[in-house]
Amino acid sequence: LEYCPSSKSCQETEIVFLQYILANTTDPDKTIQAMKRISEVYFERGYYPQAIESINLLLSKDTENVFLEQRLQLAKSYFYLRNLYQAEIELNT
């Protein structure tokens, strides 16, 4: 999946496009890629509650591959929301 520049309108369009992919694809690899990118966009924009939700969904869908980067983003999101206890738990899992 292509990377979108850091403009807000482009990233919002990217999220809509990625959600369309999630709704209409049957390819599990494309689904995982789209879910990863959605969580990255939310995290980069500072939408930490949405990032937490999308990362947790990604981690629940793909039990074979634990993504270290997504685990770190999850912990950072909790940290930025001042939920230090949950951030520590995520770092230790």
C-alpha cells in the first residue's frame, strides 16, 4: 500500500480508502496491511484512542505475527493518554 504525505486531508482520504479495502477484500495479507496503516495514521496524527482501538483489532486478527512496532505504538498511545499502568503492561507483553 502506498504512503500518503502528512497533510491532514490526504490522511483522512487514506483512512477512508483503507476502510474500503477492509470492507471489500478477501485477501488476508491486504487486510493486515490496511489495518497496520490505519493504526499508523491514527498514531501519527495523535488520535490515540482510535490508534489503540485499531492496534488492538490488528493484534487480535493476526495471532501468528506479533508486531513489535504496533505493540510499541500501543504502549506509547496509552502513555500519551496518561494511562501509565496499561502502557507498562503493553511493554511487558
